[in-house]
Amino acid sequence: MSTNTASALSAAASLLRQARRIVCLTGSGVSAESGVATFRNVENGLWARFDPQRLATQEGFAANPGLVWQWYMHRLDAVEQAQPNPGHSALAELEHRLPVFTLVTQNVDDLHERSGSRHVLHLHGRINRFHCNVCGFDHDLRSSERRATAPPRCIACGGAVRPSVVWFGEPLPHRLLDKAWQASERCDLFLVVGTSGLVYPAAQLPLLAQQHGAPIIDINPEVTPLSEQAEIHLAGRSGALLPRLLELLGKET
Ligand code: OAD
């Protein structure tokens, strides 16, 4: 594992330049510089301040639907007020520049899309989409429904509408996971950005790629289990390092 020296950055740029099929997995760290909270930061992470059992499970929703609804709508407001940062923009630019670039995110925000990424696999769902918790019917909501203190009722079956995010104990969207899995098996470089690498199956993807021979580049100010496995760990913020990588890539191509 090499870390954040000029030579590690240049080695990362050279791997990117040679690669033909790249997969990138992002986590909440990529949106941290946009002011969106991460999960496991001990001071201000969401799971340090709120109980995931009460807010991100079927049991929690059944016990207190209003609390869960208002919590997600509050998070959605924060996401809508946030702006993409240079890390998001650099990833969008990489998608345009590199031959095959699959962006897989654990993030439920839309900051990748808003910075120009066109094909994003949202493994953990999307906070600005809604469906019925009972029959699965998709819903577009009016702002008055979003502001309500309780979840809206489904127009098809009367069940409670919920945000289309994956809760603990729920399966990931199969089709997206299959795509991410296949891309990881076939890629020749795996870029990990801003994730603690503690949540599976997302954290399995870079390891799967590595088993198939692809090196891992990890960008994270902290050392995670994935940084330890990575060929290159760039220790720093994605909003600073991704644009530098892009710049080096431009120079070397
Ligand atoms: P975590 O909070 O577990 O990890 C965020 C990571 O981002 C940490 O390793 C930080 O060091 C890193 N980080 C912070 N600021 C950064 C920056 N500016 N640049 C780069 N990295 C930075 O969040 P996730 O790994 O996204 O799942 O968590 C994975 C899943 O756990 C989430 O999708 C969510 C949560 O439970 C669901 O809700 C299903």
C-alpha cells in the first residue's frame, strides 16, 4: 500500500491511463465536502447521532412512521440544498474521458448526477424517489406531502409511502447489484472513493475485482480495511485528490 506522495498520485494516474475498464465505488465521503453527513464519523456521522434501528429498518418504520418520514425528508432537504463538489465533477469527467467507466455508489443523494455523471448504479437506493412500502407502487410527491408529519398513503393500496432507500435487513436492488458485480469481475482497475468499506455487499466489489486481477486505488483521508488491501491508498479528501488525478491524467495522455 503506498500513500499520498506525488509518486503515488502519479502511479495512480498511470494505472488509470492504462486501464480499459474501470469501476468506481463511492461512499458518503465523496459528498462530505458538499456538506452531506457521512455515517460513521464519531462526532457528526448520522449513525453516531441517530439510532439506525429506529430510522432505517422495517421495524422502526412500523413503530414510528412519522418519525422515520420526517427524518428522511429532513435529510432530503439537506441533499437538495447541497451542491456537487470538485470530487463529483472529476468523476463525471472521468466517465467522459475513459473508455468504460462504471460508477457504483452507496449514496442516496443525486450529487453525481447533478455534476454530470450519466450512468450511476445506486446500490442503496435514492432519497428523492418514493414507493409504497406495501405494494411497491412508485409515487411522485407534492411538496405538501413531503412536508407532512406522517408518510403519504399509497394511491393504489392505501399503504404507507416511504423513501426508496435500502434499509437494514432489506435486499439491494438485484438488477443493479448484478450489473455492479459483473462490471467488477471484468474491470482492470477499481477506484474506491470515500467509503469506510464496512457495508457488504458493496465492500465486496473491490475485493472481487482484485481477485480477478484488477488493482485497487483508494481515496480516503483515513485508513480503512479497503485501503489496507489497495495497491495505492491516496490519503486525503476526494474533492482535492480527484481533480489532481484528472490533471495528471491529462498531462500524461
Ligand atoms: P461511512 O460513514 O461509513 O464512511 C465514510 C468514509 O468517508 C470514511 O471512511 C471517511 O474517512 C471518508 N471520508 C470523509 N470525508 C472524506 C472526503 N472529503 N473525501 C474522501 N473520503 C472522505 O459511510 P459509507 O462508507 O458511505 O447504507 O457507508 C456505507 C453505508 O453505510 C451507507 O450507504 C449507508 C450506511 O449505513 C445504507 O443506508 C443502506
